Amino acid sequence: MRMLIHATITITGDAALLGACEARLRRLLSPQFLKDEVTEHHGPGGLCYDLKVEGGIPFPVFAQASQEFPDLTFRAEWVNAELGQRGSVTLANGRATRQAIEPIR
């Protein structure tokens, strides 16, 4: 059995854009994924998706949303215990602008 990857994806920016981005992500992510593998914690300052996934984080979906909403900031942080790594990435306009991966100590 593979271990789960725990990731948190936070999206911040203009409130009107956040609402549109949330609706778009609901269309991009499968209903089963939203039901079983993600917990949403949204507030007035941003959207927060807490994921516990096997086999990888759905980065292409969030990169696509980042490209569609270039004025929002997308930040992902994750822990992959199986590989003994943790990391973070900031997405802007569909591309990684900052990325860090380090061993878990």
C-alpha cells in the first residue's frame, strides 16, 4: 500500500476572483476527488484545499486555474513521507515561480 501525500493549496487575492476560481476548480476537479480526497477551508482572504492523496497532487488542474486567474497567488505545500520529502511551490500564470524540496528531518 502506498502512503498518502498530504498537501495544502492556498489561493489568495481579490475576493471576486476567488469566487470565480473556486467555481472553476469545482468543474476541473472530479466530484469523487472533491468528496473523498480534499477538505475545503475557505475564508474571506482565500481558498484553502487540504488534500490527502495517493499517487500525486493534481498540479495540472491548479496550474491551469493559475493560468486562467493570473492575478491570484497559488501556493502549495506538501509532505511525502514515502519519499522522505517536503516541499512548496508558488504558481503564477500557470508556471512555478518558486519551488523548494527538502528532506524531512
